[in-house]
Amino acid sequence: MSTLNIFMSFGGFPDLVLGFVAFVFIAITLILFIVALLDLFNNSAPTNTKLLWLIVILIAPLLGSLIYLIWGKNQRF
């Protein structure tokens, strides 16, 4: 069996690229999620504000983390 046949039997190049892109997307989402939560818990904001941000981050991990890190992190309390 040639190398090409072995490669194609495992799904080929498109599946490999799609798997890699999915892995990178999940890794970035997980990193942003963890960084946002760590920053939120180390923030001196009032508890009700932290709870609201926690709900936003938990409901939409990628978008909520990005919104918190871009906008919510720099709010003055």
C-alpha cells in the first residue's frame, strides 16, 4: 500500500486541516476562558458585578471572555 493510499484512508488532507483548525479554535477558547475567569476572580469589583460577568462568560465562553477582556476588565469601580 502506498503512502498516499494510507493517507487517504485516514480521511486525507482536508480532514487533517479541519481537525487542526478545530483543535486551535478549542485551545484558544479554553485559554481565553481561563484567563477571563482568573482575571475576574482577582478583580476588586463588587460581588454582584463579578456574578454578572461570570454568567456572561459561562453562557458564551468565547464571546463572553472576549467581551470581558476587552471591555469589562478595564471598568472603574
